[in-house]
Amino acid sequence: MEKVLDFLRESRSEFYKVNWPSLEQTTRLTLVVIMMSLLAAVFLGGFDALMFYGWDKILVR
């Protein structure tokens, strides 16, 4: 039981040492993640459409 209490005390101590990002940083980085996800989706969707179109033209001939 003592080990568990030591672990909890040390965890709490480490929790206060964490350098939490500001609201501005969090907002900016969230927007970057959303934009990169949308960019990847558009790129992969376009690539998929081109591949589908290409295979359709090859196989239908």
C-alpha cells in the first residue's frame, strides 16, 4: 500500500511540473491539425478519383 501512495505522491508532483500550452497555442495547433487533415483528405480523395477513373478506362476498353 505504501508503494501505491508513493506513486500517487510522485505522480502529483510531476503533474505540476508539466509545461501546459496556452489557449492561443492550443487553438493555433488545433487549427494546423485540422487544416493538414483536410489537405490530406483532399489529396487522397483526388488520387483515389484519378485511380478509379484510370482503372475504369483501362478495364472498360
